[in-house]
Amino acid sequence: MASTTCEFSSRCAVFAGRSVRADAAMRYREHYCMGDCSACARWALAIAIGIDEVPDELLPHQHDRADAYLIQAV
């Protein structure tokens, strides 16, 4: 399977390493940003409400938090 880079990577706090330590950012980028983007809570929330509305502190594995944020946003 060919890996693709997430369409939101240029504006993502996790991809840029702004919201997590460098070692964690690298692991997230490998697994989510350049792997299975659809498994990322940030990606799913960005699809639903736009990348600019995704909180920087939301991590890719925090689907419950993303769901709660989406409920508040609507």
C-alpha cells in the first residue's frame, strides 16, 4: 500500500510538532499523517468542521474528545 500525506498536514499542529514533543510528533506523523489518515481524530474533525477549527491540543488518537468537540460546535 502506498502511503500518502494527509491533505491537512500543512496546517496541522501535530504534523508541525507544535502541540507535542518531537519524538511523539514523529510517531504520529508516521502512523497517521503519512499512513492511515482516516484513523486520525484530527483528520475526521477537520473533514467535519474545517482544519482551522480543530484545537491544537487534540491528538490523533483522541476520537472521544473529537466527538465531544463536534457536538459542542454544532
